[in-house]
Amino acid sequence: MKLLPASISEKLQTLRGNIYFEGLDSSALDIVTENMRLYQFKRKETVFLEGEKCVGLHILKSGSAKIYRLSPQGRQYIVNILHEGATFNEVSVYGGGANPVNVETLEKATIWIISVDALRKLVLSYPNYAQKIIENLAGNLRGLVQRVSEMAFFQVTHRLARLLNTLPEESLSGKHSSRLTQDQLAAYLGSVREVIARSLKELERNGAIRVENRRIYIVDQEKLNQLAEGMWE
């Protein structure tokens, strides 16, 4: 991890485009910018670990990263894949306690970190900011409920089709550092590599995708949408 120089204008541009801070007045933004730092991380570098003390709210400026947890047996489950503009570690920032997850970069990345103490003071002083937090945390909870429902009601192939629909092109067919591996797709879906390999072949057989040199290309979006909803020919 390396501290990078950052101007006030860069900080304000990031905050005004972030769902938590858009619309805040200048006095509130001043509090945040004074407690906001930009760091550079190498590929596959740990950003923070589960159980560690929370240092602040993170905003991914560039690159990509994964949020994951480990089972007692060491098996990895990917909670989310983060891309440019993503905000993370809200739970420990606003709810207190240690970090509930691990985060590791998938490629070289730059990340803003905003002091947890400054944000908690902001909650007490600006009710509008507190309302934004409630709304965004509620949205995150809805997303988790959706993930749990998909795991309960859909087969892995259907869930994989849904995941492919949400991932950016560089995660499927981009350069090696940003492209997700089958192991990572499996970890995201709570499955194993062998099952993901079979599911990719099934999606390919149905004409929705093409797999070439470990890259995944969507060739029929309508077909992929149908498979994501569990519809087979």
C-alpha cells in the first residue's frame, strides 16, 4: 500500500459522484475531504482482513477487487466483485465493530479511504447524510436477500447466466489481470470450479456464450437472459 498525492478538486469530484455524499453542502464536504486519503495497491494485495479494526470507508477509484470470506476449512466465498466507483466497508463504519469481510485487489488499484471517526461525526451533525446511509444500507440488504433467493431457487447454470449478465466485459474477456477465473466465478456462486466448467459448456451449447482461450464472450444476449430466468429449450 502506498499513499498517493491528491488534490482537493479530485476529492470533491469523487464525493459529488458518490451515492453517500452527493448533495451534501460544502461545510459537510470540507469535513470529509480533510479526512480522505488516496492509496495505491498492487495486484492481489490485501486491502483489509476480517476481524481487523475498521479504519474507514473505502471508495474504489480505479482497478477491481473482491470481497470474500473464508470457511473454517479455508474455502473462499466471494461476496462481491468491486469495480471503479464502488463503495465498501459500510457495515463496520456505520454499525461499529471489526471488519466483517476480507478485501483483496484483483489488479493494480487505487482506493480512497475516509476516516471512520469523521464519518460518524458527520452522521450526528447532518440528518440528510444519515438518511442516505439508511437508504443505501437497505439497498445492500435487498441485494443480499436476492443473492440468497437465487441460491435457494436457481441451479448453478441459471445463477451463472445471471452473474455473466452483471459483469463488465473486461471481467469476462479482458486482459488477464482483470479477467475472472473459473475458480473466482465458482467462489462467487458458492460452487466449485468443476461445476462452473460444466455450466459454461451448457451455456455455450445453448448458444448464449462462446468460451475461447479462457475468455467468455456473450454472443446471444436474449438467449442468456432466458437462461438466467431458468428457461430452457
